Amino acid sequence: MSRIAYVNGLYLPSRDAVVPIEDRGYQFGDGVYEVCEVFNGALIDEERHLGRLARSLGELRIDAPVKPGALKIILREVLARNKVANGYIYLQVTRGVAPRDHVFPQPSVRPSLVVTARQIDPRKGEAAASKGISVISTPDLRWKRVDIKSIALLPNVLARQEAREQGAYEAWLIDDDGLVSEGAASNAWIIDETGSIITRQVDHSILRGITRTTLIEIIAAQGLHLAERKFSIDEALRAREAFITGATTLVMPVVAIDGQKIGGGVPGAVTLKLRHIFHNAAARST
Ligand code: PDD
């Protein structure tokens, strides 16, 4: 079955789904995106993803390409046309198409909207989670507004590639003070010897992950202790457990950092419990 993409008002087979070369996303990375998990036919935490999209657009002064109600219909149509029940939906908004000039187009142009969906066998994620993943650390080379979910991801791409070349799945990005910002495409967490769950506080230096936000609610409901603060790789190496969160990985155990085992090299019990609980607690919309 050919995959179907939504591009600026049209549902097209992927091979025919193209944007003009002067799209500012292509020219400048001038756009934002969201990735939302699809689980048993439902969108997970859709409202939060759409809320973050609105915020990212606002920060960059890009207009919404369509009204929220229309966007929800498009998301469902793309899922239906691709018969995706489990996997994720990707949506991207750019400032639009205009002759190349760094300055915003004047008069303004219509923002571009692209939506794609991908089916993923949930057993793959479960298999990865039962073994856990490895991460490496690498300098955080990104700009100072990574709270905006911009499509300009070159440092993230390079970090993930470095991880792959070292046999790891994710890269933890290290800020100028030697502390972990987050993963190249995930938030970073550790659990210390007292059972306290630690993740960096939100500011302009990390993306406020939707999975992170929902997991914080779960942690509170479970009566577990949370500390939102920075931590170093040294502290992470001494941690009892470690994990990452993201819409495509959910709660994914980390069993090695820079080649050194965490928690004996097997997924932590608290991490696996949080992963297990996640879907019962996250909002589902169909
Ligand atoms: N990435 N931090 C970064 C830099 C990310 O790119 C992501 C998500 C997250 C986790 O956010 P959320 O829980 O909302 O997915 C944190 C997506 C999945 C991606 O780029 O594919």
C-alpha cells in the first residue's frame, strides 16, 4: 500500500507529495513540528501536542496554517488513509513559500502544512524496552531556544549519528557547564539511590516533552519523589536507574552510558513500572 501524505490541502501518495524548493522550511529550517504517538487507534496526549504546536508557532510568529478543529480532522484522515492504528503521526508547519530572503516574507504568505503517519509494530518498542538502550554523551551544540520544537535539527542529527556509530541508540547532550540537557530526541531521567526521580527543569535549554509532562503526573499519582534539576554524567553513572522519554520511545530504560553499565546493565524496576502505567494514564483521543 502506498503511503499517503497531506500537503497543503491535498492527500497524495508519498512519492507525489512535494513542497516547492522555496519553502522556507527547506531553505532555512524555518518551521516547527510535532510527533504524536498513535496507540490502539487513539492519539496520545493530542491536546498537549497541539498546545505545544501553538506555542512553538507563536514564539516564531508563524500563523496557524488551519484552525485547530480542521487540523484534528486532517490528522485523523491521514491516520485512516494510511490504516495506522499503532505508530505515530508527524506534522510540520513552515513559514511558507517565498523567494529566498532571511527576512519574513512581506506581505506574509500562507504557512505550509505537511502531515504523515507511520505504522510501527508496538512489539518492537516492547522488545527494546525489555533489553534497555545505550546512550553516549556528546556536547550540546544547539541554539539557545530549544524549547521551540523547530525543524532545524542539525546538531540533533549529528548527535544521533554519533550515537549510532558508537553502537548506542541515543545521545545525551552536555551543556557548557558539563550537565545533561536532554537527549537528541528525548528527555533524560535518572533515579538515584534514594529512589528520587530526577529530570532537568524546563527552561529555554530543553524541550518540554509531552511524555515528560504526563509522566510527571504519573510520578505524583504513584507517590514517588520527583526532583526537577540538572544532573551530570558522573551522577548518572552512579544512578540506580536511568531512562529517556519521548513520543516514539515512551519510557525507555537506559542500561549503559558511555559504555558503562547502569543498574547492573538491566532495565530498572521503577522505569519498567512507569512504562507499563504510561498508557493507562495518558489522554487518548479518537
Ligand atoms: N522528539 N527533547 C527533544 C530534543 C525531542 O526531540 C523530543 C521529541 C523530546 C521528547 O518530547 P515528547 O515527549 O513530546 O515526544 C525531548 C520527537 C519524538 C522527534 O523528534 O522525533
